[in-house]
Amino acid sequence: MPRGPIIDSHVHLYDTQSVPYGWMAHVPALNHRSLMAEFDAARGDVSVEGLVFVEVDADPGHHLTEARFIAALAQNEPRIQAIVAHAPVHNGADVARDLEALAALPLVKSIRRLIQQEADPSVILSSPFVDGVRLLSRYGLSFDLCIKHWQLTYAIELIRRCPNVSFILDHCAKPDIRNGLFEPWASQMKDLARLPNVVCKLSGVVTEADHTHWTPAEVAPYIDHAVNMFGFDRLMFGSDWTVCTLAVPYRKWVDVVDAPLASASDDEQDQFWRGTARRAYRLS
């Protein structure tokens, strides 16, 4: 178990009666209310002192509703310490209206516009997309990158074109663990780690393995590589709850991550389980 309470940097909370998520109709295992009571039941004896809510791909036009819904929940739940909200940065300068509305919510610290489903990831290097991401620095917002391993080349170039924006890489860029693919993911992660304005989130990795037959030994090389590339001061823990439950219970994922870190110093442990998230999301 981690040494002390943790900050979970990647949690999906949602009430399908309050915000529509059309994609969940195709994933019945997730298509149900999942708020703090359900989160507490899932975490069991893992002590969580704070969490970062990450947008859940609400239906188009409902991203402000989602952010405001979570901000209202946080008024009575101090563990919700930051919000990663969706904004249509692909609209270029026009996204300013969305960013102004989101920045009015004090807990909104980062923006995410899903990239993982883009068949042609070059869209993120289009002028409107780059301009929209660059606008984030004006509002003091970071950008959460949710990509798959084969999109890393484009993500690296996006980061290079936006040097004034802080980036947070979700799920270690979703390496293809299911098929044992280590390269070119590993080399590209090394290139990514050379960029000073990016940190990495160790989250959502097991769902890239076979959901039923994965083993900790199969996942360990990817965890080790992320640690070696980013170091503890640029790497943070995330559960990716509820999505992680498609492959692993909350407590088991914590244990899988914790095992390779057993020899880390107290300071390194603190950075990974708490410190990096506090800095990256500017938690109070």
C-alpha cells in the first residue's frame, strides 16, 4: 500500500440522469451513476485525500453542464480538488468563449479534448487546433493529452508548438500492452520526456492489456519505463476509475503500481502519490 493518503489524479464521476453520455449505451458496465459514494465503495481501504475529476466525453454541447455539475458536487466534497473540463479547442480562437466560462469555475485547472479516437491525428496540428491550445495559457489552464501510442508523434509536435502551455499526458499514451508492443512507444516516450512542459500520468494502462488475462508482469515494463523517463517529480498516480474497472478493481491497480515502487525513497513516493498532482493541477 502507498505510504499515506494519496491524490488520485484521474477520476471520472458522472450521473447519467444529469449529463448525457451517449457512448455509454455501448458500454453497459459503465452506464450507471458513479459519484462519490460509488467511488468510496470502489476504493475500499485505499486512503484518498483528494482527487482530480476528468471529463467523461459528454454529448456535444453539454461540456459546460458537466463542469458545473462537478463544481456543485465539490461544494460539499472537499476531496474533489480540481476539474479537467472538455473544451472544443479545435475551434481555434472561438474557443475563448468556452474558456472564459470554464475559467470562472475556480476548480477548473486543465482542459481536455479527446484525441484518442481521431483516425487522422494530424488534425491536432491544424492551425485552429494549435491556436485553441495556445489560448489556454491566457487563462492559466493546462492541457490533458488523451492519446493512443500511435499518435505520439503528432502529440510531441503539438507540445513543441505550444511552449507556453503545460501538458499532462494521460495514461502513458496508452501503449499496446495487449500485443506486447514496446517500440516505438518507448523511444517516443523518451522524446516526449525531453520536453520541459509535460508531465505524465500513470493511469489507465491495464485497460490497454487483455481485460481478462493480463498479468502484473506484463504491465510492469511499461510502468518502469514511465518512471525511468519522467522521474518521480514528473509522474503522478491516477486510477482512471470507473474505466479501469473494465480490467481491474481499484485496490488491485493501486497494488500493481505500488509494487515496482517499493524501493523508492519516501520523497519519491510522496512525489508520485501526491506531490506531482499538487503541482501539475495547482491544488490548494
